[in-house]
Amino acid sequence: MKRILRSAAALLFGFGVTIAALGVSAKVSEDKNGSYIGKLDFQRYCQLTYGTTAGAYAVAQDAYGWRCATRPNGLFTPRQIVADLACEKLYGTPSHAQTFDATWLFSWECFRGLTR
């Protein structure tokens, strides 16, 4: 019986240590990037910035391939996107953008607080 109680106590202790380690890990990640506030929605950013007829499109299949497109007077006009400014437009200031995988088009996220 004592062996079972000791084993159960050790198991509970192990779970407690694991949960504490995960909490510290999440805190370190949050401190590094700031607080997560949402994904970067390029389509919404383009429409807020250039009007409802504007749209987002990709010129490359990586995180840095996004552009806004407008059609003033029917003429296609590409517009550069600065990810940090897009986060500020969508979520207010201060906020900043960070990509978790530069090779993936949809890897941008917005954070508030500490910057890179």
C-alpha cells in the first residue's frame, strides 16, 4: 500500500513540475514577443487602407510576398505592405508583426508589447 501511495505522490509531483515548466515556457515566449493579439489579415488591411475595392495578393509564396492592389481609374496599382504598420492599422498602436515561418505565406501574427 505504501508503495502505491509513494508512486501516486511521485506521479502527482511529476505532473506538477511539468505544468510549472510549461507555464514558465509560455511566460518566456510571451515576454519575448509581447502579447498575441491576432493574425495579420492582409485583405482587411488593404481594404481599410485603400478602400473596399482594394485587395491583397501574393507575388511570392513566402511571408514577404504580400501586396495590396488598387485600381484607380481602372489601372492596376500594386502597393507595398509593411507588416508592422498593418498590425497597427488593424489592432491599434502600439503593436508589431512577427512571422513564425518566413517560408509560409500565412505565418504573420500581431503582438502588443515587447518587440523583437
